[in-house]
Amino acid sequence: MSQWGRFTARGSVEVEERITAIMTEVCERLKKALAPQDCDAVVLLGGYGRGEGGVLREGGIEKPHNNFDLLMITRTAHPKRINALRIKASTAIEDLAGKYKVEFDIGVIARSKLQKSPSLVMWYDMRHGHKILLGPKDYVSGMSQFELEKIPVWDVENLLINRGTLVIINDLIIEQKDLDEKIQRLIIKHTIKAIIGYGDALLYFLGKYHWSYCEKQKRMAAAGEIPASFKQLYNEAMNFRFEPDYQKFMANDLCSWVATIKETLQSIHLACERLRYQRPDLDWNGYHVVSMKNMFQGEKTSLKVWLKRGINFLKEKDSITGFPVFDRFRLGLFGMKNALALIFPVIAYELKHKDFLGFTQKLLSTQNQSPEVLRKIYLRKWAVAGDTNFKTVIKRYALNLQE
């Protein structure tokens, strides 16, 4: 076994040795490219950092299925210097993608920013499930501020919405595309990520979340309060994550499968919101009213937070119209990303509740009630305020976001 231990949950000795060789060469390249004063550590995150990465079997050969997520923790906080380091690191290993037929995602964060960050899900997961490629071996594990009990509710909500938006993107792709094998694989990956994201959010709200995929799979199976149908779905999604089998899904009607999954996710989302707001009687018809009243739930009030809200208001004050003055003010403080999360259920599940639908139309500045039109407006705004990486997906798959 390598100095880093296992990289996969179910991979063979051969694939473990292959990944070890990749990581060894990554380390050698980055050591040459980065000066000691450039960064404190380079960390492998995600499934392979946890030792639970996925393995794809094709033609009797095992190979890594997911991208390798690397995080460089820099000593400098200067944006231009950070960007220069990102380019330097990316350039150093860019030819390895072709050599090993894998992809690398390199993130960069300043040490000072990481130290001040709240205990987000990604940092809690990183602290307990990672591999140090460069730097002191206890550099990340010693970050005791990243604890499960300190994870804010709003971050878990972000996790659910980010994963759920993949389902909305699926609907757009199905609407526009001939489903060749490449597109089918993308739809399957999006759906699997959504299932796991929703399940993780539910585990959090039930007080059962854990950083390990394997442990979450066990906890989901043992949770008596979760419907058996979703437990089975989550279990299948986790098994796919460890050992993806695309043909199993492509052999059936993919569009019908996606539609069925969306119905199930809707019920899980509502269950999460009921737990979040401690409102067992909550339904979508009154959801936006409850959410508006509790929009700053769980946020610490500080000068920095209020400055951020003020910037949100100045940025959005002209784009949020059609609401009473007080609601416009609140939504402006909330920011467009959070406002999109509020109307997400209407877009994702194509809800027809009159008040909630009307609220959504106002926020999107349209009188159109067509799910297809609302979806495109939502995704245009999401590409700007939600996930800027979505712009790459739009370009790669030539998606049309114009009504």
C-alpha cells in the first residue's frame, strides 16, 4: 500500500497502483513548480481523498472514474498572486491529463481565508477525509474549527440546491438534445449526484451526517424514519459512485427514470424543509412565505455579514421588481443566489401553486408560466449568481437558454 493508503472503496491492487503513480508524478511536478513560500499544503479532496473514490471497469480494465480534486492552500491572500499560482500549478500537471486519461480540478485558497471560514460541509469533509500531497501530514487534520456541530443550516441548503439544479439542467438537456451516449452518461451522473446530495441533506437534518460515503450509506440504511424506497435509491446511487455501471441505466427509458427520480426528490426536499423550519405541516403552497420570514435563520450577525448584505442589495436593487418595498428590500439583502434557492422548488418540480408560482414569476420578471421558459430564465440567472462553472457546461453542450 502507498504512503497515502487506499484511494478507492472497491478498486483492485492494479488501479490503486495506477492512482499512486499518478499522485506521485503530480507531487514531483508541483514540487518543481512551486517554491516553499508559495503554499502551505496541496491536498487531495473528494472521493479519492477519502479513500472512497470510484472505479470504472471497461474491457476488463479498471480506471479512475471521477476527477481528482486538488486544493492548494497558499500563504498569500493577494488575488493576482493566487491566480498566478493557480496557473503555475495547472500548467505543471496539464499534460498528465492526456497521459493518464484523467482530469484534475485545482482549487486555491489563502490560508488566512480558510482559517476564518465557517465550518462548511466541504471543510468538515476535507478535515476528516483527505490526503496530503505536499506539506505537513497533520496540516488539515489539525483544523479543529471544522466540526460537524458547527456546520450552518444555510450551507446544507446550498448543498441541496446545487445538487438539485443538476436535475433542472437535465430537463433542459432532455428538452433540447438527441440523447447520444455521451449525453446519457451526463444525465445519469447528474441524477446520481442529486440523489446523494438530497440524501446527505436529509441525514444532516436528522442528525446523522458523516464525512465518509461508506458510513453515510450505512446510516441511511439503518435510519428507520426514512422511506424504504429512498433508502434503496440512495444505496444504489452510492454503489454507482463506488462502481459506476452506466449500461444498467441506459438499458431502460432514461427520461421516465429521471421523471420518477424527480418526484421522489421533491418529497425528500420537503421533508428537509419541514425539519429545517420545525414545521411538520409545511407544504409548498405556503413555503415561500415561511422561507421569507426565516431567510436569515442560522446566520451570525456581524459587521462583515451586514456589509455583504448591503453589497447584495446594491447589486440586486434594480433587478428585483414587482414586490412591495419591504419585500424588495429583504430580497435585495438576501442576494440573487439565495433568492433563486427560495424559488427552486417551482422550477425543479414544476409546481403550479398559484401564490408560489406568482412569486416566482415576479422574481424572474416574467408573466410566462411555462416550465420551459421559467427553467431557462432561472438557469441564466444561476450561471451568473449561483454556479459560474455552469457557463462551461452551457458552452460544452451548446445549451440554448433563450426562450
